[in-house]
Amino acid sequence: MSGITYVRGDATAPQGKGVKLIVHCCNDLGGWGKGFVLALSRRWPEPEAAYRRWHRERAGNDFGLGAVQFVRAGPCVWVANLVGQRGTRTGSQGVPVRYEAIDAGLEKVAVRAAELEASVHMPRIGCGLAGGTWSRVEPLIAGRLVDRGVAVTVYDHGQA
């Protein structure tokens, strides 16, 4: 349905040739310590350091829901820190995921992927610790990226 390629594997080891842009969902509190970010940090220190600096200096930048920070992690690898969740816990406002923020962030990812002539790689963003459902996220990815000709691969780590 979506034009998204699904594979079993590790999104921090993206497959294929050319420039690769790894997208993941961050919170708006500056927290980096659970979930997919741990795998990112094991592979590259730059995305975490940049995200923490971005949050720390948020009074003077665009940090917030829907914002995306693009960090070069290697010669052909970029990481997109997409702020797509409010907080880190389910509470009176529901689960942390904010679909409208993911959608706004994916718009920025589409522009950057075109500039870099990059393919996009990701886990099921917004659907782990953020508490979202893939049936809500997948159409956003299809509409913002796939429909514009961006190749997207989604990695399922150890499950189908």
C-alpha cells in the first residue's frame, strides 16, 4: 500500500548505496537514554551530543515539537533528530507521540533528503516508547516522503 520497504534488521546499519538519512523520534524534554537512541549512540556519538546541545540552547534555536536537527554521522550517513513526542510518559494528555509533530518533521526530512539525494531509513518512528500506532504513522511517511519519490526503508529489529 505505502511504497515503504520493510526489512528485518538494524536501522543504524542502513542498507543500500548512496547517502542515507536515518530518521528517529525524539522527545521535547532533552532526554536521550532509552529506546532506539541507545543504538544510535553506540554507533555514533555525534547525534546525541548535537541533540543535547540543541536542547540546552533551545532559547536561541528552533528546538520544539516538529523541529528536526540533521547531524552528519559519517561520510554517507546523516541522522535526523525529529522532535515528535511531548514528554516521555503517558499521562493526562495521553501517550507522548504527537502525530502532527511527526508530520511537520517529515516535511523537513523530505526537503533535506532531496537536497542530499538520500534514501531514508528508520525504525517504526513514534511507535516504541512514544506509544504511537503504525497505522497512524505509516500514512504520514507515505504522504511526505514516498509520494515525493524518496526511498524509505523501515527496519524491524528482531520482529516481523
